[in-house]
Amino acid sequence: MIKTTIFQKIINGEIPCEKLHEDEFCIAFNDIAAQAPVHFLVIPKKPIISLFECTKDDSDLLGHLLFIGSKIAKSKKLKDWRTVINTGEESGQTVFHLHIHFLSGRKMNWPPG
């Protein structure tokens, strides 16, 4: 079990968010520290710290998270977006609950970091 993070508090309804989607497996909401004109997160309700801790049993869940993010991006009429999953502190992960960033609305540079 992971520590109670800000994302777990959002899932539990303790902290409000600008919800874009919610189902039994995940929740999606706009990032409060947006790094692009469009920046939303998709997070699993299952408490997974990062991709490092995922198992084969999480395969369907991981696919679902990406599918939901794509569905939201398309509903926003986005044609181009970047998806980012930071795994571990050195990669830039600051909230230790798996989450996928979807960013769009400006040119993304490469390499990113």
C-alpha cells in the first residue's frame, strides 16, 4: 500500500478537482500546475506507486488509462499531444501514485529534459 498522496485524496473526494472523467478504474482531471495550455492527468484508482511496481495483472488497467486519455484529448479536438509517465524521483515524479500527463496546445521540444 502506498502513502496517502494528494491523488488518493482526490480519488477519495477529500480534495476537489476539475474532473474530466471518472469510472470504476480511473479518474482524469486538469492539472493544477499546468505545463501547457492543455494539461490533464489520468490516474488509476488502484494505488500503484509507479510503472516500476506494475505487474502483468495491471496490463488491462494501463491500456484503459491510455484509452481514456486519448478519448479526452479527442473530445477536446486535439490532434497532437504528448503523454508523459515519470517513474521515480530522478525522472521528475513528485507524486508517488502512478499518473499519466497529457499535454497539448503548444509546440513540445525534444529532448524534453
